[in-house]
Amino acid sequence: MSANLLRKAPRFWERRGPTSLLLWPLSCLYGALLRARKLIADLNLARAQPAPVPIIIVGNIRVGGTGKTPIVIALAERLSQLGWKPGIISRGYGSSQQTSPLLVTSESDPSVAGDEPVLIAKRTHDQFPIWVFPQRQKSISALLKASPQVNVIISDDGLQHSGLTRWPAREGGRDIEFVVRDGRREGNRFLLPAGPLREPANRDRDATLITGINTASAKPKSGILDEYFLGRRAFNLGTYLGTPYQLINSAKTLSLESIGQQYLPKNITAIAGLGNPARFFDDLAKHGVNAKQMPLPDHANYTAEFFGDIKAQCILITEKDAVKCSGINDDRIWVVPMSLHLPDTLMEWLVSILQRPNPYRYTL
């Protein structure tokens, strides 16, 4: 499957039709491979060793971003406030040519370390050690060797990483698996390539983190209750846009309301290289900013020439896109930060799990 297909979801993934049904046999083959891999992991044939500290995995079963990175940032900050010493690991999109784990800082090159890890480092002002490498066990070893004070690790994605051995909280352990879900839900609910799912929608999990969905107004489809609200622990996370700052001068800010009043909609262009760009555009509209929309594939790259061709007086971009625009000198570009609120009920439950004794102490 091409990288472009994974970065920009095709329309047939959203509802079942001729194309998805034609690809359905390949999805069945993919599902069989998943079941075989799970059996190997359950039997621990690879003899993988668990981490000595709890692991919190923030992932998704749908291809494309669902808003994991803001959750990782919020979790690290809240845990730090509660006295924990978090570390963060990630695969690091764009870091596939690495031969060993890499420590990421706010000054790292996004094309090497990945845009999301660099964004986390910038947003948290290098407060937490962040390591990237496709093999997460090696990242964990490097992180703990360099920062032995870390007592909990947050993995940005990794639900499908079979080498990341863990004992999830639902089995009496202290590792936690979060599945992040947004307003797109699971599309046609087919596995790749007929649909957007990397794993079945009924995948076991400790909890679901819901972003961009008004759970109070969520209605079941075809009379069938949504599995996420039937016997499963779920938390609705509130997201909000912060005050935009100028790309070339972060000290200069301008509220979204002021932007909406100062510029005509035809003179504002909003750009988002995200898994779900529509969410960014919708949030802008809620603040009175109705802009020309330019959705781009996830992890898109930018050049000065790209922005120079845009006919607009004001250009709004996400922080994730901004980390790849450090060398661009264009005073029309404003960066819109997004923050996320974690409910107290989530943190209370999370800490109660992390405080459990190490289950491996008694089983290995």
C-alpha cells in the first residue's frame, strides 16, 4: 500500500460500495495475518521482555491521525504535575532511515525525527525526554539509560507494534492502551485495504479517548448501539484552539475573533496537513473564521514557493505544520495552537492503574 494512500484517506473508506467490496478479500487476508501475529505475541515466541516501568500507549485503529499528539502532550504535562516523571517514545514519521534511537529536542530536524515528536518537544519546552525509532523496545532502553528517573513512558502510537510487550490494565497489569477515536468513526468498518482499519473495531482496549464528538448527541446507527458506549470505559476529551501567533515572530499574537473581523473570508486561507483536516477547519469556523480551506495529506511538507503561490492576506496553519516551516519568512502566516483538556475522572483512573505493583515481578 502506498504512502500516499495512507496519508490521505480515499472516499470509499467511509461507506461500503463497489470498490470496498472488490477489495474485501484482501481485507480478509490482512485479518488472517493479524490473527496469526496476535497468536505469536500471545505465545511470546519472540521472548520479548517487558519494560521495567509502566507504558501508556496512545494509538488508534484507524489509518490516519485522530488527534493523538495533543493527548500525549496533555498526559505528560498532567502526570508531571502529579509528581510522575514521564518519558515519551514515538516511531517518528520520516525517521525510517535511522539505525539507532534518536533523542528529539525542539531544535531537531522534523525530516529526520518526525514532525510530531518535534512538535511535542516544542510545546513542552524540552521538559520530557523524547526518543524515536521504529523499534520501540530499543527506544525504551535508550530512554531509560539516558534518563533513569523516568517512571512512566507514553508511547505515541504503537498499538499494532507486536514487539512492544505489555500487560494491559484490563488484565491486572499497569500498562494502559488507549484507542483514540474522532468524528470520522471507523468509516465502513472494513480492514485495510477495503477500509481504514488497521485492526478490527472491536479490538480489546483499556479505554477509548473520544475527540471531536459530542457524545451527548451521538445516536446509534440502524438501531445498533455504538460499541464504544456499551460496556466500555470511554472519556470525552474537550479540545480548544488557542491564540494564533505569527510564524516569524511568536511574540506577536492575534485572536481568532480579530482575524475573523479584520479579514474577509476570501482573503483568509486555512491549511492543514493532518489525518482529519476538516476538524481544524470546523474549529476555526466555530470561532468566526470562515476561510478558504486547503486540506493536505498528513505529514505534508512546505516550501516558501508553496506559500508564495497562495493568494491570501492571512494564512492559518496548525502547529504540526509549523514545525516544518522554520525557514519560511512570510508575515502572512499565523500558527493556531490546539490544546486539550483531560477530565479529572480520566486522570484519577489512570493514576490508580499506574500505582499497581509490577505484575512481572511475580510471573517472570
